[in-house]
Amino acid sequence: MADETNIGIILRTKLHRPSAPRDYTHRPRLLEYLDQRRERPLTLVSAPAGYGKSTLVSCWLDRCDNPNAWISLDENDNDLRQFLSYFLAAVETVFPNSVKETMILVNAPTLPPLSTLVGTLANELDMIEQDFILVLDDIHTVREKSVHHLLSDLLHHPPRPMHLVLIGRRDPLLNIATLRARSQLAEVRLQDLRFTVAETAAYLQPIMKKQIDEDIAAAWSEKTEGWVAGLRLAALSIQHRGDFKTIPAELQGGTPYVMEYLFSEVLSHQPSGIRNYLLKTSILDRFCAPLCDRLNAPDESSGMDGIDGEAFTAWAMASNLFVIPLDTENRWFRYHHLFRQLLQKQMKRRYTPEGIDTLHNRACQWFDENGLIEEALRHATAAGDVNQAAGIIEKNRHAALNNDKWFVVEKWLAQIPDENARQSPELLLTQAWVLNHRF
């Protein structure tokens, strides 16, 4: 945990590019499209969850000669300073010390005007002597207008060496029409990402270990609407039923119904210990073996069948069940977003609200013990435990303020409801110190 300190902003795991699954089906038509438009400043990959957006781009980067950097964005990046910190950190993973001036501006107690930030950043990026690709994954999670204004201004006079790739479920707040008219934009959308019949057959064949004829591939392609996440669960469902020729009658009504049905069927075939780990860890944005062990501490209803965190993460990787490694050491993982949503639905059906709060409290304690304060606070507030959240801030505020990270403490305080903060003299004092630093 040495690079994820309690007063830092950067989680290095967010800068690791997800690797392609072992059973990935290569899609030459899309890779060729991306290759041919590499000289444009921006590529936009936009489609709903589960269509293989990130996997496609990751596989494309595998075959590119240019250096590349990756950021997995999330809801916590809805802050210009936070966003820029990750942006600069990603660039420096491939070109160390290339954006020093912008880094100084971002780390200043008060951010300069956006025009200053954009100008300094654009100049430093333009001075990089080698073409490179920067990927911002899950851009839809960032709704902060200043972030989108920064990207828009940066693309108005784009730095020559940088090719920016934005991946998201919705279009970012950019002038897409203007970029398109100027031939500055490459687009990969839902209709492009749908698996064709041939791609469906190629995907199913190694999983089923038998020849898949065109009629069967066409039927499954139609039922899953070319949706690779649904197709993956369909393949697992077929394996469990042992009959890949018959399409279940339950697969009616469009992709949401397909996904719910297939997910429930796949989950029901997992051992009870695995099911418990899957459901409990769905509260986490990311997980590792020791954290899994903390969440699955023995209790009267655990039924863990002797499975520990190491065994679970090894199983998750071996099964390729929508689990994405976040580092090269395979210590940290996350679930595919859609898979996690489905797990959370099942968890709410099977656990009481009090039981879910207990899981959040266990996660909070683990993150707090390991110096990961923002994540500890998120789980404390998710559990409704404001006193615990306040205690974490009080314990860590001095180190942050002594390092002139008042804006980090300000983010911590923003997670505490005002009525609760007013009841804590320590939090009121912390607010006063932050205001003193700010003004």
C-alpha cells in the first residue's frame, strides 16, 4: 500500500490498463478502423454497459507501437483538481517529468484559471517528442462541467503527439458535431460493437469446445442482440444446461430480461462459498484477498465452505467471470460494472439492510487500517455511521493539513452531513482550518 497514502490522491491501480480476457474474440474490422483513424486527435467509444468497449480498446493498444496510458475514472473524479491529478499521473507513467509545470499548478493551494491550466498543459503535451495514446475509461462517470470544458479547450487546438480516447456509456459534454465536421473524431458506437453472427460463432466455439453452426450462432446473436456480456453469460448457461442447441423460452423481452435470467442461472450453479463471496464483495469498488477475508469474517450464516480470500481471487481469475485485474501483480481486482450491478441486486434480495451495513463497516475498518481514507469514508457513510466517518477525519486531518492538502480534507468533510458536523467540535475546528487555508 506504499503508493496509496492516507493524504494522497492517486490510486495507482486506476492507472493500469485492463488486460483482455483469455477467451477474447479478436475483431479485425474494429481494430482496423481504429488503426486507420489514429492520426485524429480523438476517438470516442460510446455504448451501453456490457458491449466490450474497454476490452476492444485494450486489445487495440496491445498491437499499437505507440506508448499508451490509461485512467479508469469513477464518481470520485468529479473534481477538476482530482481529474487533472490522474491525467498528469497517467502521462508521467510513460513520459516522466513531462508535465512538471502543470503539476505545480494542480498542487497549488488554489487552482489558477482554467485557461492557464489548459495553456500550460497543452504546451507541455505538445513538447513530448513521441506520439502517444491516452485513454480515459468510464468518462460518463464524470459530470463536472469544468472537466469537460478542459477537455473541450484542449481539443480545440490539440497537442500534436497526443491521441485521446474517451470510453463511456454516454457521450461526453463535448461539441461532437464540430469535431465530426472537422474530421477530428473517430467513433465506435453500439451498432459497431454488436457481435455479428460470425463473431458469435467464433466466441462460442472455444467455450463450448465444439463446432457452432451458423443457425445456432444466429439464434444466440439475435437473442442477446450482439451483447457480449449477455453472450458470455449465455455461454456459461449453456455449459450448465449441457444443451447449446435449444434456446430457453425465458429469453424473451429484450436484453435486460436476458441478462437477469442468465445471471440468475449462472449464479445458482456456483458453490455456496463462492456465491457468498460474490455477493458480499459487490459493495466494493475494488477488492483484494485480505479485504475479501475481512468482509467474509466468520459468522453464524457465512457458510464459506473453507474458502478464503486467496482462493476466491484465484477462482475469480481462473473462471474469467467478469473480473478485471487492476495491477500487474494481480493483487487488486474489480468487477465488470454490469456484473457488479447484478450482484448488488441479488445481495439486496438476500441480505437485510443491517447485514449490508455490517459489510460496509467491515470494509471501512479495513480501508482505514490500511491508510486508504477516502474509501474508508465512502463505506462509513454508506453504512450510515457518521460518527465513524468523523473519527476517521479527526485522526487523519493533521497529516493532510501539515502537507498542505487542505483540499483533500475539504473532500473528506463534504461527506459528513452539516447537521452532524455541527455536533462535533473537532470537525468544526477542522472546517475552520480548511477555510483559513483556502482564503
